[in-house]
Amino acid sequence: MTKAIKIIGISGSLRNNSYNTAALRAAADLLPEGASMEIVDLSSIPIFNEDVEAKGLPQAVIDLKEQLVKADAFIISTPEYNYSIPPVLKNALDWASRGSDLPLRGKPLAMISASLEVLGGGYVQHHLRRVCGKLGLQTINSRKVLITNASKKFDQDGKLIDDIARKSISNLMRKLVAKTEELSSCKAEGF
């Protein structure tokens, strides 16, 4: 690894004890050497409105876009709401897609979903792949990381205690870092 890789983690849940935010903390603990991760807070991002945008970007949106610009890669961990993307996550992606500075374009993305249900997370990742493809993100193509029955896989302090889930996240993070290095190498060679 030639340079430190900065990964931004985005949770699709604002809940204080969110399993998806806890999954991001687990991902940060399982990063390969030479990579770091920061989890962004979406709670202050206003609902997207072109009238608000026309008056000038809210400071929370400016701050988010600045964080996204500095990232080499992204990981999103999100619950599934009504078989789709939670509004807070879709809203942040909509704000990030606006303007001439497109902080997501061309960067790698990994996804995780944690759910209380047995089959939760598959639909949201499918929808998210479509949205993120439109935004120019390079989604890691690997087996979906779905942490089902999440209440049994995290302890009371929000630590991921399930060995299979930890191994899946560890593998995903290695793939994300490898994809980031590959894209960085291609850019350095002029591709």
C-alpha cells in the first residue's frame, strides 16, 4: 500500500443504538493496515429542496461534501425500509449528487445491511446499487454482506460478536481497499 486510504462510513440509520452504525464501527476495527475510516453523521442534513439549494448550500451539506471529497472510498451500512433505501441516506446521496463538484464519482463503494429480520437487506442493496451506479460510484461486486437477526449478533454495547459476520466484513474491507488501490494505480498511470 503506497498511501494511506481514507474511507468514509455512512449509516442509513439515525437511531442511537443502530445496528448499521455498529456494523460500521466493526468495519473500522477490521480494516487492513494502512487504511482508516471516519463515520459521517447525517442527522443535520436538511431534506433536499431546490429552493434551499438556490439560496446557497446549508452548512451541514457543505461539511458533508467536504468530507466526501477527501475520501478515497466509501462504505454504506443501511437498514431496509419498506424494501428500499431509508430517506436519510437517499437524501444525503441526493445532496452529494448536486453541483459541479461530484465527490462520489469514480470512487469505490462497499455495502453492508444489518436487520432484525431473517431476509432483511437484500432489496435495499439492490436499490442502492442502482442509485450509486448513477452517481458514478464503483460498487464492490461480491457476495452481499447481510447481518440478519442483528439483535443476536451484537452485544449490549453494540459490539459485533458474530464470527461469520466479522469475517464477511473483514473480507469486504480487504476487497474495498484492494479496489481503491487498483483505481488509484490506474489514475496514476493516466487511465
